[in-house]
Amino acid sequence: MSAKASAVESAAAVASLRDEFPILAIEAHGRRLAYLDNAATTQKPREVLDAIATYYTTQNANVHRGVHLLSERATEVFEGARATVADFFNAASAKEIIFTRNATEGINLVAASWGGANLTAGDEVLISAMEHHSNIVPWQLACQRTGAALKVIPIDDRGALDMEAFARLLTARTKIVAVSQLSNALGTINPVAEVVRAAHAAGAVVLVDGAQAAYHLPVDVRALGVDFYVATGHKLYGPTGIGVLYGREALLDAMPPYQGGGDMIASVTFERSTWNSLPHKFEAGTPHIEGAAGLGAAVKFIRRIGFDRITAHERELLAYATAAVSEVPGVRLVGTAPDKASILSFVMGDIHPHDIGTVVDRAGVAIRTGHHCAQPVMARFGIPATARASLAMYNTREDVDQLVAALHDVRRMFA
Amino acid sequence: MNDGLQDLYREVILDHNRRPRNFRVIEGGRRHEGFNPLCGDRVTVYLKVEDGVVRDAAFEGQGCAIAKASASLMTEALKGLTVDEARKRFAEFQAMVTSPLESPVPDLGKLSVLAGVREFPTRVKCASLAWHTAKAALDGDDAPVSTE
Ligand SMILES: Cc1ncc(COP(=O)(O)O)c(C=O)c1O
């Protein structure tokens, strides 16, 4: 096949990259594992696993507390990871990086803290029709508490953001715009810099949900101009239980704490307490130190591989997969925006996605089936669910071919 | 094809998925809705109960092959049973689909084909949704059924 010759990554290069991910060598139901559920979570390279093991074998103690050797080491690991992450997103300072549990907690933090202080009746919160539930529900809660109204930017039939509708919906009442950079259900890449420019011109701040984008695209929060950006460690080839909230220092400084407890205070008396400086004000209690160690290693790993290589490989593979999956009779893609990355959502005639998922699983292929925590997206396209194959840096044409062969099994079975 | 898959998608199941039986509304009988929030599947079960006997059973809804076939087979199995027998059948069915893989498959007639879901823990809820919904209809519950 001629397309094969033009593959950006040589097969040998991807094979050696795959060797860095121990889990990719396992078998699934006696078959080669084709892991195509990366939008749910990515697999972890050895460097991340080693960083966690090293932490527990040579560095473990609580942070910011003891004066002893191990506590100093643990604090260095934790704050070192923060500096690495700040650099990865090009934040102005490590103070602007708050460690959270995941992307969801980052959005909840902003919706509760910033929302509580800045939203009142008559204000509007603007989100998009392609959001993950985690960028919908926290805003609904904030609106319920404050009396603000939630507005939704529609998407077109390809799954692209309707920028004209956005321009109409953006008014002096809009206090915050919260959109994803890359949709997990559709693969759409949103023009974040353009959204930010328009929102700022209207006097609104912008939160970007980068849970999906941050492991596919280089993210420079200052170049994008965002006010808040959230990401989640387990999709960044890092561990679960650790996420990142970037916030502009001036905004974070003015915001009230989200949770109270140890580490987030400067002083405590029974009459009143005062808050610690950034970023600690937003990190109550003992943090996920091992998670930060793993996340620090993960973003270093991503930088070592490099986004030039990652995006080129993933783009080429998505084009290959889109063509190959579309050729399976009965397949219809859901999400065909011109600017897309790494996600292939589809339906197959009247075969239910769960049946597709179970059949391809037995062929060693891991995909996600269901509503992908984006029920409004499913409603928009009038379907209960989709099957979704999602790519990461270590996927190959062999993975895609294995999926396509399994989809032919599905078709034969339910014909 | 994988053996487990053949156990799950038996010919009877594929057939009931393609041509679900009693896929219709029964006016004026008992009606109950069931919902699987995890996957969005929903089913409405209709029962016509007279003199303590299930005279007619039907369903509507959307779901995977297992959910649809299970609902279809259930409507056939319930027809003609007394309410007590229907409850007993529900319990037997539940016991079958949640029993360990090694245990023998009980003889529940055509319903026994659904024992294949035991090998697929994530699909047990698909098979039981219609049954839980029918049970609620038998018991005269008001609240919609959720598998969660
Ligand atoms: C676009 C998007 N936003 C938010 C999230 C939530 O991520 P987490 O569950 O790690 O908080 C996800 C993950 O599925 C996602 O894809």
C-alpha cells in the first residue's frame, strides 16, 4: 500500500516507543492487545512507574512539614514536579499551578471559588454543546448557588463550534466562558485563542478544559491567553488521582479557598484563620505526592518524545484510521469537524455500541462504548451512544487493522 | 470466533435481537420503565394481569442485543404465569445470570441461553434490566427502575 510508505514514524521507531510501555506487551483474551481507549486513560511509560517506585523506596515522607532528610526530599519531588508542569504549560510561575485530583476537581474548584465570588443573578456562564459532564455540572451547581444563568454555544452537524452563535451569545452579561480544547466524544479541536480574544474583549474570563488536548497538542497557556486551564494526569501518561489547574496569579490570588485544612493556612486561631500563599492556598491536606512524582516524570517523558513527533504520528494515524473504519459497511462517523485529533467516534447501522465493544474486546481491541460522559452530545446527534476508538503516541496501523478486522466480525455476527 | 462470544451471542439471542417478540404497547395494563444510567439503555415493560395471571406481556425501548433479546424472551416466558410464578421466575433468572461461571446452568427453558452473560460481568445488567422492570410492574411499584 502506498500510504504505508509515507508513514511519518518508521515502524521501528514506534516499536521502540511501545517498548517503553510495559502493559502494551500483555495479551487480551489470547490476542495481541490493541489499546484504543486512550481518551479514557492512557497507558504509562516505565519512567513514570519508576518515578513512583523511586519515590516510595527512597523519598517518602510528608511534604512541607518535617525538617528531616526524607521530608526535604519529598518536598523537592513534589515542588519539582510543579515546576516541571509549570514549564510544560509555559505558566509564568509555578505558583500558578495547583495540584488537584483530576480535571474535574480543577473545574469544580474554579466554579465554586471563582464562581462563588464573581457570579450573581443576571450574570451568564457560557459553555459549549460538546462539553464533558465535568465541564457542565459544576457550572450548573454554581448557577444554582448564585442565580447566574447557563448558556450553551451550539455545535454544527460536523461537531464544530458555531462561532457565529458564540459571537451572538457573548454579551456584557457573560462572566466566564468554559470550553474544551479537544472534545472527548467528537475529537473536535476548538479555536481556543480566538474564543479567548472574543471573551476578553467582552470582559469575560475563560476556562479551558484541556483534559483531552494536553497529551495530543503542545499547550502554551500564555500564548493562548487563557485565564484557567485544567488537565488530568492519567491522560498525560501519568498516574490517576493527580490533576492540574493553571490559573493566572492575579485571579487565583483574589479567589477564596476551596477547601480548608492543613497546608492551606498561614495561621489558625479559633477566631479566624489566614490563608497560605499560592499555590498552597488551594491545596488543603496531604497531597498526592507520589502522583505528582509520576506526573512530573510523565510530562518530562512527553517532552523527551516531543510534540512534533507525537502530533505528526497521531495525525497520520487518525487519517489512516478514518479511511479504514469508514470503509466498513454500515459505519457512520460522528464528529467530522475539519480540525480534529485522535478520536474516532462512530455508529454501525442499528448495531448497539455495547455489542460492538464486547465483540471487538474478544479480538483484543479495547475501545470505549457509551455516551462518553457527554449525554448532550449524544442528544445533539440523536443517538444513545457511540463506539469510540482513540489514539495515543504508541498506537500503530496494526492496532487500527485489528479494530477494522474485528468490526467485520461484528458486521457478520449481527447481519 | 471466540468461544465466549458464541456463548453470549447464541443464535436464539441474535434472532430475538433481530426480531424482538411482543415489541409493542399494551393499553390499559400495568406499565413500568427501567433505565440503565451507565449506558443509557431504557425499556418500558407492559403487563396485562387478570385474576392474578399474566395474560399478556410486551416491551418497548432501546438497548443492546442482550437487553433486547432478554426482554423479548422474558415477555414470552411470563405470559400465562401467575403473578407468584412470575416472581419466582424473576428470582430464578437473577440467580442464573449472577451465579459463578462454574456452576451448572439451571433449566429455565429458552431463558437458559442467557447464562452466557456470566462470562461477561459488564453485560449482566443488560440482561437483567427488563426483568427488574417487570418485577417492579408485578409488585406495583411506582418508582422507575434503575440498574444502579
Ligand atoms: C474533555 C474532558 N473533560 C474532562 C474530563 C474529566 O477528566 P477526569 O475524570 O480525569 O477529571 C475528561 C475525561 O474523561 C474529558 O475527556
